[in-house]
Amino acid sequence: AVVEHVIRNCTNTGTVHALTDNVGGISGHVGAACDITNCRNAGKISADALTSGKCVGGIAGMFNPSPKNETSVSTVSGCINNGELVGVGAGSVGGIVGFLNGGKCEITQNSNYGSVTDATEGAKVNAIVGSLADDSKADEVKDDNTAHASTDTDATLEAALKADSTIS
């Protein structure tokens, strides 16, 4: 089967803030088979009062891809986050995807340049994927994703793209 939902070449440079639900620079919650390709986030993405299962991601807050019994494979590939990601609560915060909820998918060739934080005890914070569902496999997140130290708080999306050789 072919993935019918595609999000491609989108850019967010604005601030996105949620009070209690999933939030992302491009999508808060992807709940179907989907390919997200070459998307960029340079905005600050934040949420208050996260509860277990509520997520913040530079590209997608929650990625709930193709069910394991389908033949299609969902992907998040070639995306860059350069924005600051802030969670408040015991949720998941990830530079690319906040929470990967099982299914058939690949998270590949993404880069995170932004800071990813949640000081709450029990929060799951990671540079690429905040956390995985119990039935997800770590090998769904490929080794070709990169996390870069966020040393310049004034960094721009253009600087991130140049560093990633996407533009010259």
C-alpha cells in the first residue's frame, strides 16, 4: 500500500504554544500513515501542563504512524529543527518527534540544532525522539539522524540549513 498522506517542504518560523495537548512545529499529532519530508522548524515550540502521553516535537508532537499490520511504512526524513523546544510536565520532548507511538515507520536523516528541555522529574527528553511506545523498536530511529550542540541561542534556520549542507 502507498502512504496517502504527505507533508513535504513545510517551514515554521513562528512560536507555537499549547496548554495541554500535543504540539509540534509542523504537526501536533499525526494519526495515520504519513510521510513527512524536508520540513523545517525554527520557531519556539512549548507546552504547559503536559501529562503522560502529551508531547512536544520540533516537527511532530506525536507520530502515530501506519499500523504494524499495514504494508505501508511511514517516514520522517530530511527534517531539521532549529527551534527551542520546552515542555513542562511529565510528557515527552524530542527535537524531531516528541513521541513515536508504535506502527511501521522510519525516522531517518533528520537533524536537530535546537535546545530540548523539560526539567520535570519523569519527563522524557531526547535530541531526536523524546520517547518510544512500548511496541516501538529503537531501530526505527536510524543512526543517520544527527543532534548538534545548541551553543548559539540566536541561530537561524538559514544557519542550520547551511550547516546541514541543504543550502549554500
